[in-house]
Amino acid sequence: GQNIDQPTEMTATEGAIVQINCTYQTSGFNGLFWYQQHAGEAPTFLSYNVLDGLEEKGRFSSFLSRSKGYSYLLLKELQMKDSASYLCVDSGGGADGLTFGKGTHLIIQP
Amino acid sequence: DAGVIQSPRHEVTEMGQEVTLRCKPISGHDYLFWYRQTMMRGLELLIYFNNNVPIDDSGMPEDRFSAKMPNASFSTLKIQPSEPRDSAVYFCASSPRGSGMGNEQFFGPGTRLTVL
């Protein structure tokens, strides 16, 4: 089966750094995605990891450890517009569909 | 490109009525996905198509739900009869290839369905 765990809510300060953790359990792993979803909008793609290690893309980085079933999304130099939900997404199970976590609601304070 | 197009954006209906949601994927994308999002359950995959053929409908809640893709540029999700517990935001997404190789899915704006 597939199960994704991530914190429900986090709060951080503008200009700071925040790390959002995700653990997953899947019977067939094909990589892990992170999506961002602003309130009332559709999810949008942030990153994809299939190999262990850190992938950096501007202010956002994503890390994966396959042996531990663990990933995190790191956001640097936080801006108010980063207030959104961040969805950890598993593409395992032998299918082309995605299994979404319930998301972490990130609140940025001035 | 206009992106994934969904209609209607909002739908309010009464219990027992038929509801049809529509989606136009991005041209050239071989995969089309239907998702449902609620506060309680998050984003759930209902069904997906590859080259207009349904591949996995294991997420469809029950027989009241059906989906079709008559051609590469159009898909429908139908609920008949609708019930209040079907109230949710329904997203359509498309991708050029499957997710297994890290291919991004592009989401439409969603249809917010309220069943009274």
C-alpha cells in the first residue's frame, strides 16, 4: 500500500528558512514529487527526486532518502507569497497516477 | 497554450441531480487524470486515461461516478445521482507522458461542486 505523512501546518518568518518533512511507504517506488498549492488554486509542480540526494532549484531544494522512505522540501529566503500548501507526492505503485499527501499548510509571518 | 481547461468552474446542484464536469487537456498530452479534493481526504486520484483509454479507475468511489474520453481533446466526469458527500473540488490534469519518469502533471483550475 501507499501512505504519506507530513505535518499539517507550519509557521515561519519572512526571510527565514523552513524545512517540510515527508515520509512515505510504497510497494513500488518511482520517485517523489513536491507540488505547491495556493488557496483556491490548482497544484503546481515544484520538484522531482528519484535518486538519493539533494536537488536545488533557486530558493527551493528537495532531498530524498530512498532507504529511509524520507524526503524534505527546503525553502530559503521565505517570501509572503510562499504561504501555501506543500504536497508530498508519491509516484509509486506501478501506475502512472500520483498519490498525494494531505499537504502541509505553510504560514509566513512578517 | 491555454493550459488545461475545465468547465464549469462552479456548480451548485440538488441531491439526486446529474452532474457533468468537462475537461480539455493540453494538446499533445497523452495522459489525462481526474482528481477530487476535500479537506478531510486531501487530493485523491479518481481515474486516469492514456491515449483516451481508461487505465486505472480504482479510485472512482462507486457506480454513481463515470468518466469518458471520446477523443484526445475532451473528457467528462459524470455523477448520477449526485449526493451531498460528493461536494468537493474536482481537478483535471494532463501530462505528456506517465508520472513514472518524473513527468509533471499540469492541473486545470478545478470545478467546485456543491450538492445541496
